[in-house]
Amino acid sequence: MLLEINDLRVHYGKAEALKGISLKLNEGEIVTLLGANGAGKTTTLRTISGIKWPTSGEVWFQGKRIDRMPIHEIVRMGIAHIPEGRRVFAALTVGENLEMGAYARRHKQEIAQSLERIYEIFPVLKVKHRQLAGALSGGEQQMLATARGLMAKPILLLMDEPSLGLSPVLVREVGRVIKDINQTGVSILLVEQNARMGISLANRVYVLETGTVALQGDAKELANDSRVRKAYLGG
């Protein structure tokens, strides 16, 4: 088991955002979290990556408990978090953004190899490596945010709404990139409002409702579940 969450409860002040959720992710899987706004999807990712500490419950990664660990230690263990809204360093160049992604790594030759691999996956970033990140299009900024996460050389990649605000053509491109990343051996926990894409990419799916796990199971089976089709796939 690569990632295991047990009875996780998280509060923002008095408001309980997660109400005892449990989930698992095996090595090599893509697991998608579905749910309406406020269901607890982003909070789940933020708690795994150490941005938010839980009120109670446990988060285990590769057999080691990581809840309440410092963020930089979680990154060094192999978890990279790509937050919603792209959030690139707009005043830095594309190349400088990618260097920031590798800040916790020490071996220059391995970093250079990772950079070459990034440019193979995202050729547009190689062309624009000297351009300011703030001048990129929305789709290019999403590619850069994803590439920056990959520069950390993650074992597990947490992706929050990677298709948000993108055109249908770019949504398909993001889906292709996620598949390519997974095929390199990186496991992915994906939060995605585009339920059709999220389910099509996943091995397994968890549906969150107001901080609880309402449904879970094999992605193909849930794609045919009447409740999922009605709520997320248009009937």
C-alpha cells in the first residue's frame, strides 16, 4: 500500500471539513476524488501534503505515518502537490520555475536528466524556457505547474483540478499528460471537477459528499452506477 488514510477528520475553526474519511492508493494507480464544491477534496490533498494538519486520524505513506510532519520532509519522501489554480511564480522564467520544483534535490546530474524528460513531455516549455511564467497562456501555465511538481521526482503526485478553466482541446491534452506521467511509474491522486475525464483516467474512484466518502469502487463500475451518472455524468 503506497498511501493509506484512516478515519481522517479536519477542521477549519469550528467547521468540520472531513468527517472521518478513509481511503487507499496502491503503487502505480490513478485514484480520482469526485464531489461537489465543499465536499472535502482539496482539504484531503492539503492534509496529505502537510499544508493542513488533521484534528484526528492518520495518513500513512510507504508504511510511515506522515500527518503532522513538516511539508519539506513530506516532499523529500516523494509526495508532490500541484494545487488548484496553477499558481506559477509569475515573475520568474519557465526555467526558474522548474528549478524551484527541484529545490529539495541535491544531485545536479539527476536534476538535469529530469529536466530533459520534462522537456520531452512538455516541448512548449523548452521553447519558452526563458519566458516569464506570467506571460504564458492558461494552458501553458497548467503544464508548467505540473512540470514543476514532477521536478521534485515524486513517487505520488497530488493534482487538484488540473483541467479547471481550460478549453476542451487543452483538457484532452491534460488527460494525455496525466496518462503519460502515470506510465512512467508515478502514482496519482487526482481531484477533478470534470468527472468524465477523472473517471476515464482512474483505476478507482472515491465520491466525497460533505466531508464523507459516499461511494467508492472500480472506475469502470462507478461509471455505470446510476447515482454517479445522474450526479456527475449528465444522466
